[in-house]
Amino acid sequence: MQILEVDITDFTHDGRGVARVDGKAVFVAGALPGERARIRVTKRSRSFDEAKVEELLTRSPDRVDPKCIHFGTCSGCSLQHMAPAEQIKAKQRVLADNFERIGKVEPARWLEPLTDEAWGYRRKGRLSVKWVEKKGKVLVGFREDNPRFVADLSICHTLLPQVGGRLVALGELVGSLDAKASIAQIEIAAGDDAVALTFRNLQPLSDSDRDALIGFGKAHELAILLQPGGPDSVTPLWPTDVALSFRIAESDIDIAFRPLDFIQVNAGMNQRMIARTLDLLELHPGDSVLDLFCGLGNFTLPIARNAGSVTGVEGEAALVARSRENATRNGIANAEFFAADLAVDQRATPWALKRYDKLLLDPPRSGAAAVLEYLPRKGTDRIVYVSCHPGSLARDAGTLVNQHGFRIAAAGVMDMFPHTAHVESIALFERT
């Protein structure tokens, strides 16, 4: 492919530098604005080209040496070459750009970005596993930029050290099994007091394989589970009773969960995010609050400690059941939970017809467009929106401002995934 010498003038939302060649955009992996580089074009399309840095001719003052030796091969972290403070600024620019370009709105004020530990923060994740016959080994890690390939990793600095420092050992473990070619992935889930590894085994394991997995778990103090089928097929191998939970200290809440349940990846950031959410909601003892996309009750239960009542709604019935269990576990009686598909119209359901003073939205990447067709109802004057995708937040912000009579009182980013281009954010809406 062609070698070019270019100036990097901008930055994409997924963390690549932008150059222009004869008016055409070139997205350059590993480049930062203000740099001049010799690049190799790797892919051409009608509207833009893609490239990688061959040689840096000038360096940005924001550039740092990546901590991980696998940077540029593994697709897990694309911003390790950028100083952490500049990563935050870049994410805030992405959020601001989305508000302006998609929602045609602007926050009245910007919140101070939330940050926490930059390394060893990832307590939830899915490792790909692949037996590579030509190499005579099993690879355990994340995907390369080309998702057909599993990166050959020796370490991951963003995973909890109990797992991130044992990728080679995990590869050797799986490579020693009779079923080495049929282990598809390893799901990581860590509570405050235990770390669990769930092996997706596509065929039954021999007794010797089971013994090897148990021995690994005992040696490294890791709970081992098997998943031969769907999510309901997960069973403990060692120990026979795997208890996972995490504590929300400021609210005196302890949330129990299962290895495949969704929890926030970054434990420290989750604590900060909950605290900021409660602060923005400005809860009072008489408030009635609606928490949509509530999951295990990560926000619902802390809200219950500070409000008159709270209603949590979640699409996955199993998570709703565990939310109720967690309410009982914490002695909370003023929270109720409902299972409902929030991607379809729920306006006639009893919970949607109730009056709520305040609303919390924590939707998936697709956002809350369907919900905003019938909510918020009259009387809801304050909304906090926790977002994992700036584009859907900006779109929904436009709906709340232009159709429901709200203003964006405040917004800001939360660095849930340091060293990645992922933008997590929070916004406060007040009725004008």
C-alpha cells in the first residue's frame, strides 16, 4: 500500500488521527493532532482512507509511551499513547460535538470530569480463546484490530491483576486440556471478595480436564465455572457455591450478582458515578423516582435510601428477580421492580401511568428514544441521564429539549474505560 507524509490535524471519535490528502480524509491509527508522520495506507474507500503510522516525524506534547507492549496489536485500548488528562479532554470534545451536531443543544454548564484508577480497573470482561495449531498454543486475550484474530497477549494492564497477569498461564491451562479446541471464551466477573472465571465449553469435559481447571482455580484463588450452553447453563465447578457481590459504601448497599450478569466494569468509577447521580437528582424524603433500565438495582437501591419511593424497570426478567432479592438483602421496602421491554411502547402499563417527581435513565448504547415517546409525564421536572454512547444521548437530549420542554442544566464525561475511546457521560435535564 502507498506510503504518504502527512500532517495530523484532527481526531476521530474512535481515537484515530485525521489527515487530509487532496481533500480526502485519512484516518490514521496511532497518530495525534499536531504530529507529522509517514503513514502506510491500509484501506481505501470512496469517502475516506485508513492508515497506520510508519514513522513519527514530529511528536505531539500530549504523546506518552504506551504502558502495554501489545499496544497497536490488541484492540482493547486505542488511546494509551495519549496522556490521561488529554484523553479526558478528547472525550469531552466528543460529547460536546455530539450535542451540537446531533442534538442541536448545549449544556448550561460542564461538570468536572470523573476519573479513577487508570490501570487494573476492569472487573468484568470476556476473553477470546483460540487453539492455533500452527503455533502449537492456545491464545487467550482480546481481539486484534482485525476481529478475525485473537491477539497473542502475555499481559493486560487494564484487567484486574489476578487475571490480567495470568493470560499466559490461562493459555497454558487451556492448551493442556483434551477439549482445548472447544473452549470458546472465558468470562471474567469480580466482586469485592472473589474473582470468577466462566469457561464456555462447547463440548463436555473429561474428568482430567475438570481436575485441571479445579487445580488452577485452587492454585490462584479463582472461582471456576462452566457454561456448556446458554446463560442458564452456567454451573460452578470449584468451589461449589460461588458468591459474588460488591458494596456501595456511601449508601450502605451490598449487591449480589451472578457471573454473567451485567455490572459496571470499573468498580471505583461506579462508586463515583452513583454519588454524582444522587447529587444531581437532589432527592428528598417525599420524592417518587422512576429508574429505567435499572439492571440489578445499581442506582435504584441507593436512590431508595434517599427518596420516598422508587420504581425500577428492566427488560431482563432474571435481573429484575435479583433486584428484588437485593432489595430484601439490604432491608429496603420502598423499592418496587418490574420487567418490561423498554424498546416497545409501555405507556399503558401501571408503572408508566404513575406520577414521578424525578426520572433516571441509564439505557444501553441505543439510547432511550422509544421511552421518550411517552415519558416523562407531567410532574416530572428533573431527569438524570447516564449514557454509554454520546450519539444516542445527544439525540435524546434534542428530544427532551425540543419536544418535552427541558433544558440541559449540566453534562460531563465519566472515564469508565481509561485508555479506550469509549465515552461514558452523564447529563442533568430540568424542565424550563
